[in-house]
Amino acid sequence: MSAATEIIARAIIRDGGRLLVARERGKTWAFLPGGHVEPGEPVESALIRELAEELGTAGRITGFAGVIEHGYTDRGNAHHEVNLIFEAELDGTPSSQEDHLEFDWLPIDQIDTTDLRPSALKAVIASRTRSFWHSWNADK
């Protein structure tokens, strides 16, 4: 069975040598803050909305980083997503506003030993490469 394609807006948020990452409570892997783009919603608006909903603070987009297409299976369900990645800054201190999510500042020098998904983000964040495209499951 094929998966519906999800459009996800995600943010690279840095604080010096640290990167803000999210985790679902009980999971060991991390991902960038952000979330689903609703039908008819502009991608940039979706990211700003998601940051406010998740982190309890306003944010602003400072640039476009790139796109990562990703496929995975979770609990027997296939997922296919297109992640639009932006550089962003927060106006305040992030604090999880959702019971199922926790946020941490990950030192960039620990990115290689962290299960950050999609894994293609590791090289992009470490190198600060911009305007990238990473095709579906190309990291396998």
C-alpha cells in the first residue's frame, strides 16, 4: 500500500554551537521543530504557526535551506514526506507546549552520534550547505 505524501515545514534553529531538536516522549530519535502544512496553507505560515504551537514563542524565517524527501515505516504504516527546511530564529525561550513533545539543545559536535531524522540532515547541518535537494531514501 502506498503512502500519501505529507508536506512538512521544518526549522534549523541555532544557538551558538547548538541546534534545537524535538523528540516524541518515549522515542530515542530526534527531528527538527516544525510540522505539517495544512491544505491551502502557505509553507512559511505553516512553519511560523507550528513553531508557536510547539514552542510557545514567536519565530521568524531567516532563509531557505533546502528540501529532503523521505520515506519510512512506523508501526507498520508507510510514510512519505517532503521536508521543506528553513533557517529560523525564535523571539523567546522555547518551552514545549505539547505533552507528547520535548525539545533539547543539541551540541552540533554531537550530531554524528545522534539519531536525527531524516539522517540526510546531519551532513547538511554540519556543513551549512544551502539550497540542497536530497531525494527519497538516498541515504540508505
